[in-house]
Amino acid sequence: MPRSDRRLCSPWPTMGNGMNSEDVRLCAGRVFGMNVSLIARTQAALRSGLLTGIALGVSPSVCAQEAAGDLELSGSVRVRYEAYDNTFRGSGARTDDALTIRTSIAAKYTRGRFRVGGEIRDSRGYAIDLDTPINSAHIDPLQVPQLYVGMDVSDQVSVTAGRMVLNFGSKRLVGDPGWRNAANAFTGLRLDWQGPEGQERLSVFYTLPDKRHPDTKGEIIANAWSVDTEGFDLRFWGAFASAQRGPVALEAYGFLLDERDDATHATRNRHLRTFGGRLQVPRAGRWDFELEAALQLGRIRTSRADGAPRVPVRAYMAHAEAGYALPGSLDARLSLQADMASGDKGGTSRHERFDSLYGPRRGDWGPTSLYGPLGYSNVRSLGVRAEIAPSKRFDAFVDWRRVWLDSRDDTFAFTGIRDASGASGRDGGSQLQARVRYWLISKRIRIDLGAAWLDKGAFLKRAPNVQDRGDTHYGYGDIYFLF
């Protein structure tokens, strides 16, 4: 069926059903050219000290003393084309594609124990329709994910205040998703401590998570700019501790999320308390192991409706992995993986669906963006992965996993598909994915090619709101420029 007309790179011509190679070349070339120009101009301003002084409140006299400190500048542009067919979702386009471009410009100035830093991340999309499954996690023009000041109070204690990104441990629950376009940004205060030998570390933080805009489909299609906001109606705080004991790495954490309705958006008023730990045994000879588990408690409303009853939360997740390094120059590794995250079971007075908070899904579960059916919510999985990294310029992996629903009457992972009766069973099917990355010019230009195949199980073929029973195929291509 013909697609609706769409403007690829306004004011360029209106497109019909998809893009040909010439369209992609023209769009990427024109937009990439504009982004490179933006990076060049911004880096020139940073070197002169003007932007650093204005954005971070440093006086011109301090900027003039750049030689006495350390100024780090970096920039990148990533162009991605992706497409899929036979959607796994219950709504939206059955087959679609998109072109997205992410530009990042970052600066950090360090002098003695004092540091200031900032980043501008511009994420835009083209060939987007009203039914394209994409949102502000991937389209967020001129986002400011970092703008902070910090100080080393002593050799063991440092403090950071402002807007920042957070990365803790495996990043399964808190991390900045490098594969996704927009960042998970937080405004607040962070304190870090490390032991005298650096074997023990503790981070304590209190933040207000960034609410990304635009948040309507029309604005997303138009790449409309709107200021990202934060407020005390959404708070995220907690602590993360790690210790090294010989070859064994231990981690423990507590993450607390408090949410309430704001003036324009109704929420489920989540009050979640997530406690967990992780154990890593690195390669001792050829074997390595990892185990992570988390328990989630608290309270939540049964719906977003005003006055909806509140129920207790009791949910959990776990990941286990065993890897073996093969001999030879390929630096090959084989691993077995097991994952599970609880789903909400009917007939109980509790909420049992695990919330993965601010954790990226790419590492364990595959590409997101137009794809992304899997993640740590109502899922059980067993899988195997083979990976190689024969040189600093090339790496690749192939990953296969079998998936089931933890609860047959809850929404399956991130598919949006649910059978409240439970009659469609637990069989989610299997997923095969692969990725190849290669540096065309070392540390300057890299290509990243990947694909995924979701072999749908009985649940994704029988559930009431399934719109396409064919297997989902997805592919993407990235070219990444570093400056």
C-alpha cells in the first residue's frame, strides 16, 4: 500500500514509498556537510575560550590561561540508515525505514582540582512518517546532556554538580546508551569516593532525570526544537559501590525512583526501590563468568487514571554468563547467556513487571530504534554468542537466543503485544543478530553494519493484537566520523 508523502530533507522534494540510493546520498551529504560546519565553528569558538566562558561562567581572564590548564575538545557525526519489515508491534507501520543523524560536540576544561564540561548532542531524523515507530529517544535536536562543574576535594573524594550522564556497572539499569541517538541526562549532584589503592569505590547521587522534547509525533517529524526539562515530580537517586578482591570484581547498588503527575502529564506514580549486585570473574586462563541480579520493591498505581489504586511492587531480574576464549589470533570468545525479568501475573494484588529504569538494551538484547522487541521486562531467555576482534580496527559478533514470556498474561518484553487471557502461551520465538565494525581510518572513520531476525513464536502469531504474523527482519548501516 502506498506510503504517505514525506519530506526527506526539507526543503528537498517530497518522497514517496522509501528512498533510492541517490536520495540517501544527497540527504546524508547535505546534512552531514551542515553538521561538519557546525562542529568546525563550535570548536573554533571553544578554542578561543568564548563558548567555555559563556556557557560555564568562567571569566575571560581564566579562558586566556588555557595553557595553564587542560582543554579537551571532541566532536562526532553518525549517519544511520535502518529498515525493517513484518513488524512485531500491534500498531504502526508494518514495514518502514528511517535516516537519522546524530552530531555531538563536547568540551572539558581541567585546571588543578577544578573541572568544567559540557556537551551538545543534536539528533535529527528524516524519512519519518506518522506511523514510524520512533520517538524523542532518537529525535532530540540540540539536546544538552552535559553541563557541569566538578572538584576533587581530596585525592579520594570528588564532587560533580549540574547536568550529567550516569554510567554504573554493566549499565543494565543505569547508563548512557551509545547506540541510541539521545542521551539519558540527569541534573543534580554526585559524590565519588575511592579507597587509597583504588580497589574500593563508592558513588552517591541525587538527580532529576531529563524529560526529552519534542514529545508529539508532528514535532518529531519536523525535527522541532524544544528545551528539555526536569523537575521534582521525577527524582532518581541512590548509591553504587564496587570492590576488587584479587581477580574478582564485586558491585552492589540501590537505585530509587520517585514519580508523580505533573501539570501536563499523568503518570503511574512509580515509587521504585531497586537493590542488586553483580559479580565478575575475568579471564583466568580462558574462562570468564558474570552474574547480576536485582530485586525491585515499592508502590505503583494500577493505571495513569487519577485516583487509580496503588499496589505494592515486587519484581526481579537476573543475568548469568559464562565465556570461553579460544586460542589463536582471532581473539575469539564463545559465551552462554541466561536472562530473565519478571512479568505481571494476573490474580495477584502486586505489580510484578520489572522496570529496567535507565538501562540501555543494545548490549544484551540487540538493536533498538525501529527494532528493539526485547529487554528486561517479562522475558526469559537462553542464548549463545560468538565474537572476534582480530585487530584494533575490526570486530564482529553473532548472537542467537531463545525467548519466552515470564508471565503469559502480561505484555511481552517491549513488543507491546499482550494476551490478557494467557491463551497464546509463553513461546516468544528466537532472535538471531549479527554486527560487523571496521575503522576505515583509525580513530577517525568507522562503519557499523548489523542485522536482526526475529523468528516469531506462537505467542507473536496468536495474540489478539498482532497485526503481522511474518518474521521480522531488520538491518542498519552506520558511518561514524570522529573529530
